[in-house]
Amino acid sequence: MALTLVSSAASASMCPVLIKQGRDAAATMNQSDPNVKNAVAKLDRAAALHKEGKHADSMREANEALGMLGVKK
């Protein structure tokens, strides 16, 4: 049980970091590019999931967005 709590806390703290990385990268790109728009939509979804406490799902969405933007993790 303790491992789950630690893992969940670590995930919770990583979501905002990943989302910020994605938003910072997207801000330097062509905002009308469909790939950038899709990535930003995923970042929005990641932020919503984070607020709902669904940190694993949030990290998955954020990591997918980072991949779409070509951000190295």
C-alpha cells in the first residue's frame, strides 16, 4: 500500500512538469499546425485528468503530446 501512495504522489508531482514542458514547446511552434493543435488538446486533457486525480492517465496524455511535439524526455 505504501508503494502505491508513493508512486501516486510521484505521478501527481510529475503531471504539471510534463504539461508545462509541452506547453512551452508548443508556444514556440506554428499554432495553426494540426499536429500542434492536437498536442495542445492532449495537454488540456492531461491537465483536466490531473485535476481529477487521474495521474497515470494524465501522464500518458502528456507524454503522448510531448511525443507529437518532438520533445525529448
